[in-house]
Amino acid sequence: MLDAESRKSLGMMAVAYHEALLANPLALSYLSGRGISQTVIDSYRLGQVDGAYPEHAIYEGRISIPYVTKLGGVVALKFRVAHDCTEACEHQKYITPYSTRIYNPLAFERAEQVGYIGVCEGEFDAMILTAECDIPSVAVPGVDTWKQHQEWPRLFDGFPKVYIFKDNDEAGEKLANRISGDLESTVTVGLPLKDVNATFCEYGARIIREAAGLE
């Protein structure tokens, strides 16, 4: 568990990286191309590692994604390459030196009000579902991590509907099957493109809500 000083330090890093991102047109253009608006960038405190903190020097140039909780503030940072990876890329797309957590737990509060919550695999997907599609959603890293955290299914107890927005690949299918096996009242949502992000960029929010039966 992080102490108050560590959380304060992570919060300061998130602020510094957010300011660095706002001064980088190329990084902003990349995020815009992924359907991430300026409003979403600000709301989720997205940033870009600029070398200001030596402990993150090896991540310089990557997009920083803060993991934020209601009481703890910024409790972790995850770093993503600022480009779309291909099979030729030899680096990891995502990396974090911090403990694995569910992304966007603040969505649970809104989900309790509307009576449903979404689960997806990527942070960008969770941002888009929550901010652009009005479907409060959290993200988990994948089926292996879900299996390792036997406490996670209990977070969804009592929800009348849990929408699983699966990626259209083998890994996405495995994650969806595992989650639906561990939770009650799940609805697996199939999308026309590879994931939420791609579908939103091509078709917008309405088709995602329609696929979930929310329109």
C-alpha cells in the first residue's frame, strides 16, 4: 500500500506529465487520432513522460496514464507508447513499475446510480465508454491478470447488468468468457471492429450503445 508521501509524489508527476503533453502537438495529434478528445485528456489527466523525474527516464516519450482513486488520488502510473504498434515492434505497448489495479474505479459510483457497469480491456476503451458513450466502465489488463485477482469479481456484486466489451481476438474472447463465468448478470457486447476504440473512431458512440442495447 502506498503511503501519503508516495501518493503525493505520483500526483505531482501526473501534473508535470500532463503539462508536458499539452505542449507536444505530435502526442496530442496521436491521441486525437485515437478518439481521445481534449476534454478526456484533461479529465483523465493523461500526460507524456518528459524526463523531469529520473525514476521514469526509461519511459521518456510515452503517454502516461494515471490510475486515480476517490480517496487515494493518483495511486499508479501506466506508460504507453505514443504510436500504434505493428508486428514489427519489439517493445511492450504498455508498461508500469507499479502494482496492477483495475483502471477507472471512479466509474463504480456512477454505475451504482444507473444500475450497470462496463468492463473492457484497455484504458482508452474505458475512457471512451465512460466519457463519450455514457457507459461507466472500468478496464482490466487481460485474462491472466483477472485470474490472479480473485477479489476483483466481488467489486461487481449487486449490479443488475455488467456489460463486457470484448476485443475481437482470441485474447478478448478468453477474457470475456472468464469474466462472464465469474460474474452474474453479464452481457457480452460484440462490436463491428476490433475494440471499443476502433469502433468509436469509425462509427461514434451511438453504435456502441446500440450494440449494448442501451439505445
